[in-house]
Amino acid sequence: MEKQDKNITRFNTLVSKIEPLYKAQHKENDIETMRKLLQKASVNEVSVLICGEFKRGKSSFINAFLGESVCPTDPGIATSVVSIIKYGTERKVTRFYGDVKNLKSETIAFDEIEKYAKGSSLEVDNTIMLIIELPSVKLKNGLILMDTPGVGGLDPRHLFLTLYVMPKADVTFFVVDAGNRCLQQN
């Protein structure tokens, strides 16, 4: 942690030194972006959006990474909501539902994730997002995973929800089916 703090201080000093050059080139927005990234680095959180076309293994990838089944998977439509998976000292799931401009929330049992994450909007009782907290070592240092319904499917709600959380991500990890692409080209 001490080394990271020194690096952040050094980078902040560097940004301060180059700021006049950027201002002379009318690139104040670039300086602001760097400052925001520095602030984010000092908090130690990184949000990774996992997205891609529907049925490409986004939830399976997250489950494999975490080493446990957190996100529901299914041969049919599985992920219908955004699931934000982050570190917590205890397992906890908060469900957000209703209108995106006036979301309501409630705590649900961990074994109810599938009930509220899989199916049509009616089947998931108009759930928009689940915040899933886990005492996982892989998440402890600030990694936040954002599972999305995917894009390119028949349900426009899936694209809307993916685009709704995309600006909140620091990194986007786009999952594709390489085997399927290779078959189409041959």
C-alpha cells in the first residue's frame, strides 16, 4: 500500500507539472480526466463491466473467476438484470426495482438471486439491479464486477440496462464467442 501511495503522489506531481502545457493546448478536460483517475486510484476501487452479446458466457466467466456460482446461468435467457458484485464482510444482496428514476430497494436472501436475476421483466418483478456483496479475497482490494444482460438480443430492456451502467465502469470487458466467429468466416 505504501508503494502505491508513493506512486500516486509521484503521478500527481507529474500531472501538476504538465498542467500548464495542457492548458496552453486547450486540453483542460484531459487534466480533469487524469485528476479523476488519480482520485479513483487513491480509493483503490476499479469497476469492471462484463458485457457482450447475449449467451456468450459473461456470467459463467464471473462465476469461474470468483470460484463459486454467484450469477445465474441457463441455456435460455439467464441474466436479465445488472448484478454488481463487490466485497463485503458478509454475504448480502440488495435488490433495486421499479422505475430507474425512482428505484426502490430491499435486502433479499442470497439464494433468491436467481429469482430476481433470471427471466423477463415480469418474471424478475421489475428488478433493475442487484448489489451482491461477498467476503471474497479476489474482491477485497476494491475490484467490482458488473454482470450485464448483454446486447443484441430480442429484449430491448437488456441493452438499456447495459448502457445504463456502462458509464459507471472504469474498464469494459467485452466477451465474444471466438469459436462462433471462426465458424462464420470459413
